[in-house]
Amino acid sequence: MSTVPVEYFLIVAAVLFVIGAVGFLLRRNLLVLLMSIELMLNSVNLTLVAYNRIHAANHAGQNLAFFVIAVAAAEAAVGLAIVLAFFRVRKTIHSDEANLLKN
Amino acid sequence: MEVLHHQFPANDFALLAIVLLLPAIGAFVNGIFGKRLGKSAVRLMALSAIGGAFLASLLTFLLLPHDGGRLSWLAWRWMSVNGQSGNLVPIDVKFSVDAMSATMMLVVTGVGFLIHLYSSEYMKDDPGYHRFFCYLNLFCFAMLVLITADNLPVLFVGWEGVGMCSYLLIGFWFGEEKNASAGKKAFIVNRIGDFGLIVAMCLLIYYCGNLSWDGIEKTSLGLLTPVKVWPIGNLSRETLPSFLGAILIPDKPVQVYAATLVALALFLGCAGKSAQIPLYVWLPDAMAGPTPVSALIHAATMVTAGVYLVARMHMVFVLSPAAMAVVAVIGVCTALLAASIGLFQHDLKKVLAYSTVSQLGFMFIGVGVGAFAAGFFHVFTHAFFKACLFLGAGSVIHAMHARIHDTDKSQDMRNMGGLKRYMPITRWTFFISCCSIAGLPLTAGFWSKDEILWSAFSAHVANPAAAVTARMAPYEWPSWLGQAIYWGAVLAATMTSFYMFRAYFMTFHGPFRGWTIVRGWKDPHAGHGHDDHGHDHDREESDKPLEGPEPHESPLPMTIPLVVLAAFAAFAGFLNAHPIHIAPLGHLLEPVFEGAGRFITEREGAKGMMWTMMAPGFAAFLAGTAAAMYVYLNRAGQPERQFAARAGWFYRLVYDKWRIDELYDATVVGMVDALADIFTMADKWLIDGVLARLTALLTALIGTLLRTLQTGRVQVYAAVMLVGLAGVGWFMAVPHAEVAMDDTSLRATGEVKLSAAPGYGYTFRWDGLAATDSQLTDRASVVVRLAPGEKKDVKVSVKNAFGLESVETVSLTRPGLPPGAKAPEAPRVPGMVRPDIPTGEIPADEIHKLLLPRGADQAGEKGEQK
């Protein structure tokens, strides 16, 4: 039985990370930004579990992935709350409008 | 008595702790809680503290051993310093009393108590009542530390403490600029003296290795070391302009005894504290403080600390006749100068201040001619009559304040006169003290001053100990010096009796001139058309009150101290009346100054002249008093006014204190000011301008630049993070060839160890080594061996998992040997430490030295020389 090589996972993870990063840099919709962050975090998760396949006896990679999921959940909650609060103030979720502290 | 002797053994005399701590507690309580306690509690605390200290001092005095020993109490060990050749010099917080310090203790606590009592009434209406008594108690504490100290550093603590209290009390009414600056002046002038004291301590540590009185006395012969001194620092003639250098700097260093240096440095300190030329200028200004303070600190106790110190350090002073001459000459000069200034002052307190400076000069004449007991006895009697005079003056000022609330006008003797009618007790006590200071026979001042005069006339100061060591001829007093000092002192005594009785007559006799100083008073003769007031009487008849309150006698707490002090001023002389052989105090002091006795002998030709030489002193009293009586009592000051009109410039010059303050302002103070100005400029331009402003400007500039990066857009920050991440990634992906070289054994064996920095997935190739192949291996380090004089280049290639490669080249050199020399092979002796071999080339004939143990070669050379 042949298994999928680790490199494939890494390539997929890299592609996901780049999509997330580019999305974060180029889009201006705060919700999309949050989703891009999610994408990057999950690509890292994928990398972690892929490497964990090499060192099967050691579960550090998988453990770390769970941590990342937990942190991502918290981040999403806080992020959404901020977006909501921001929307209440500015009636928009366009990130360039978040300039109240400037000047 | 037996019980007390048992309770307080002489070497652990804890009673001193009570004497010292009571005033300290008083100061603490009044200082911290005084405001809340209220005036009566503050008075109770202060009076009981100083009164208790007086009782304990009295007990101490009674417990003094009769054989002249001392009572000592070690509070705690303080520190020790390194003396000459590494000897440890202990400095302990140790206190001790002998006859001299016990007497001084009685004066400080006794007169101190009377003045506390007086102040409790005098300062009654002052809002700073508790502050005043806190300072006063603190002063007594510091003064007692000074007196009872067993070594110089502890004395110095008290010395500085009294200086600080003096500063605080001169500037007690600091609301006025004049008072605050007078306090500052006293403090700063005293610092100059303190510098001398510190230098003296350092010299004593070096030459004696001791700072306690007993220790210095035992090792004082160490001070007979000749020392070469350049008079002005270590300046050589070349550094100064030639005309200055020729004047100021001699060809060879001056050779003096160490004792002279120590004594002169000590005397600088004493001149500062005891207001001698050139540092006397602070004391007259110090009269800005409340009058009881002038009485206690600036007349009776603190200013005599300098005399006390000279008497205490007599074992050093007697070793140096030159320093003794300086002390005596400065003393007589100060006595004359201050007395001459006192002649024409109008301010009652100023007269007394200059009189104090003058009397301090007398004391220094005493200790300067070796009559330490006489000088100290004058300290003792002066404390009584001068304190009484000051308190009397305070009483007068108190009375004058009934008429006018103005510090200057209420102290001006031209506004007084005729006060004997209103304040008889003050008048009589003032009169008695005047007689005492002027030297009326049988009063205290007569006996002490007369003894100083006689000592100046008769003493022969020599230094037999120096002759014994015979290393250097000691300074010899010229034969006329003693007599010159004597006649100078007689002249000063004449002036003293003149200005004191001038003050007495101007204050208490004649018509009261104080009516005119009340606000709103109008001269009935001056106005043209104001005559319808009905005041028709003559100015000569102005003895009758016009309006407003009369001056009045002071209340009981102020008059009791006056009476007690006047009694002492009259009769204390019999404690040391040598000419009539009644001298209990003198006998008590004899053991203290025993060591000095063999240096001071009676001059040839002075024998049997004691009673004869008393005549000029008595004549001085008669002449001064009679002149003052004629001028101020019979002629009501007319001759003085005539003199002022005829020789106006001279009168003004003396009245302006010979313009010494102006001279100092123009020279020393001006120089310091100029220096301060330069530093201010440096501060303004260099520190503020360059360091502060420029730094701020630079920071602002960088901030402006960096602010452009702070866009506030999340995406820009994320992009920067991404760029940074890419940079880190690139660094990880590229191999780094770095080689560390260990060449510690290069010189000995020619071996060098090269190690390349490790990294994940690295493989290494070492090129240029004959022994290794040029394949990639995981060998991170190699050892290269070089022949002497050989040069070699080693190339390292590092390849990582991505197949990227990095290269570094190391060039190695082994220093060659001198031609014909063999490579040094160190004999390997087990357990022997290899000597440090210096780098560079070593001449072949010196190599064997490196192999010997350290120091062996020098020892060998020395041995050869012997």
C-alpha cells in the first residue's frame, strides 16, 4: 500500500499559506481578512501534522496543531467581536476606514 | 560616690551616653512632634533635655579621676583605614572626657541651659518655636559630640554638626534674604576651614597612624619627619609666567617638619570655626540669627571650638614652633583688627560680634604662645561674660521692640540711651560683664586676659624633641616676637575696654533717644504749621515719653540667666587666679597639658616681672574706660561725631569694616564667581545646547522619519511582516561557512585546530590539506600542522540540504625562528606550570629565563649583585 508522500502535503500547505497571505494583503473586507488568517493557520496545521507523519512516535506536531486550533477559535471570536464593534461605529467593515486613531 | 564609681568604670563610662543622648532626644521630639505638642510642652522638653545633660555633666565632672586620667566610653566600632605601610588605623565611635572636656561640657550644658531658659521667653511669640528649640537642642548634641570625642573623626562629626546648626539658626528667619545669605556665608566659609581639618586627619593617619588623642600623643614623634614641600601645589617654574614663577616658587622645595604641616592644616580648620583672619568674615554676619543663638553659638560655645581643638591637639602644636608663631600672630592680628572695627559700629550686636572675634584672637594668642591652660581659661570666662552681654543685648532689643518692630532700628545704639531707668537688672548685669571683658581687676576677664598677656610676654617656645632627633634645625622664635604680641594684645585690650564701655554708655546712659523711632512720630521743630499739636517740648527734654509704650524690664526667665551669668563673669576668675595662687581649675587642667610643659619655658629676662607687666593691662582698662566715659557719658558722643566729620573717609573705612568684605568680593569671591560663570556657560551651551538639545533634535528627526512607516493600515504591517519572514527563510535556506581557529599551541607544536560552524544538513569539504581527500564529509573540524615559518591557506566549503554551497578561506602562518636557532622544546616537567611565553620574537639568550619559575631570575640577579 502506497502512501501519499509528505512533500505533497507540504506543497498543498504552502499553496494554502500563500493564498491566505495574499488574501490578507490584498483584500479590504475585514471578514475576508479573518478568513485569510484562518487559511494561513490551517496551512500551518497541515504542515505540522504532515511532519508528524515522519516522526510517528512523537506527537508534538499533532499536539501543536490542537493548540493552534484552540488559538484560532479564540482569535476568530475576538476578531469577529472587533469587527462587530467596528461596524457599529463606522457602519462599514472596510479595513481602510479603521483610521480613527490616526492624526 | 563609691557606687557611682563602680557603676561607671573609667574605661566604660556609659554616663556619657546620657549626656549626649538627652539633647538628641530633645531635638528629635521637638523636631518631629513639636508643632503638635504646643509651646509649653516644647519648652518642657527642651529645658529638661539640656538640664538633664547639665546634671549628668556635673556628675561626670565629679567622677573625674584625680590623677588626670580620662573617662572613656566606646559606643561602637566604626571603621578602619589603611595607614602608612598598610597598618590598620581603627576609627571608633568613642567618647572620652578629661578635665578640659569636662569643664567645657559644664560650660556648654550650663550656659546652654540658661540660654534655653532665656529663649523660652525671648522666642515666645515666634511661630517657629518648636523648630528653634529643635535646632538649639541639636546644636547642644553636636557640640557635646565635638567636646567628648576621643578621636578626630568623631570630633569632625560634631564639628560639622555644630556648623550645620549654626547655619540653620543664623538663617532661622529665612524669610529675609539677608538672613539666609548670612547663613550661607557662615556655612561656606566654614567649609574652607573644614578642608584643612580633613587634610590634617589624612596627614595624621600617614605620619602617626593614629587619630585618637592618646594615640597621637604616643606617636607624635613621628611628626618630626622632615618633609619637602613645594609651596604652591606641584607647580614648577616652567608652568607659570617667568615673573610670577620667580616670585612665588623658590628654587628648592621648602623643608618643614610634618608637625608644621599638620598643625597649620588644623589651624586652618580652627580659623574657620573660630573666626580668625582670614576666615573671620562670617561671624559678624551671623548676628542675623536670633540673639540667644548669637549668645550660645556665636559667642559662648561653637566659636571657641577652634581654641578647644588647638588646646586638644597641643601635642602636635608644641612640636612646631613655626606653627605656634602663626597661631599667635594670627591671634593678635585678629584681636587688633576686630577691636578696631568694633570701635565705631552702631549696631549693638555688631559691636558684640567684633568683640567676640577680638576675644577669640586673645584665646589664640594664649594657645599660640603655649599657654594652653590660659587660652582655655579665657574660653571658659568668655563664655560667661560674652553670653551675659549678648543676652543683655537681647533683653535690650526685646525692650526696644516695645517701641519698634524693626530688626535694624531696634539694635541701633543711636536709638537707645537712658535705658538704665527702665531695665535695672539688665543694666547692672551688662555693666558687670563689661567690666569683666574690659579687665577690671579681680573680675573673671581680668584674670584670664592677664594670664594670656603674661604668657605672651614670658613664654619661650622651643622644640627640644626636634633637637634630639637632630635631623633639621627647628624654627626659632625671634626674641622680640613674644613682646610684640604682648604689646599688640595690650593695644587690643585698650580698644576692647573703649568699645565695650562705649556700648554700655550709649545704651544705658544719657537720654532715651528711642522716642523718635516710632512710626508716625513727628519732630515738633521740623514741621512748619504742625505746631498746633501742642507738643512744645525741647529735644533735649525728650526723656519724657511722648506717646506709645515705654521700654520695660524683661520677664523673670530672661533676667535669671543674666544674673547667674553676671555672677560667674564677676567671680569665675578665682578658679584660675595664678598670681594670687588660687587656681583649682588650673590644677585640674595641669595633667592635661603636662606633655606640652617641657616645650614651653619661661623666657630669659622675664623672671619676676609678673606683677610689673600686669600694669600695662590695667592701664589698658583704665585708659579705654576713661576715654569711653569722657566721650559718651560726659560729652554724649560729641567727639565721635566731630571725628567723623573731620576724618570722614577714615571713619567710614573703619565703619565699613576696613572694606574687607569688599576686598574678598573683588578677589576671591570674584574669582570663584568668574569660574562659576564659565561653568554656567559650559552648562548652557555644552550640556544644554549640545548634549540635551542636539540629542532631542536627533531623536525628533529619527522619530519623524520612522513615523512615516506607522501608516495605521493593517495590511502594510502584514506586508512588512511577510518581508521579514521571507528574509528569515532565506537565511535558513542558505549555508554559512564560518571557521573558528584555535591556535593556542601554534607556537609550541605548530598545530591549529579549525572548526566550522555546524548547521542542519551541512556537509564539509576541506581543501588545501594534503592528508584529507576533497570529498564532502560531515567532519566539522580538522587539525592542521604547520612547520616553522610555513604559510598555508585552507579552504572550507559547506553544502546544505538544498545543495547550496558557501566557501571560506583561512590563511594560517607560523612565526619563524631566528636564523640558526633550534625550535624551543619546552622540557616537560610533571606538575610544573608552563611560564607565560610572550608573543613575538625572543632573543635566544633570554629564552632560558622563561623556563624558570617566576621571580627566580630576579632573585638570582640580586644575589649576584650582592
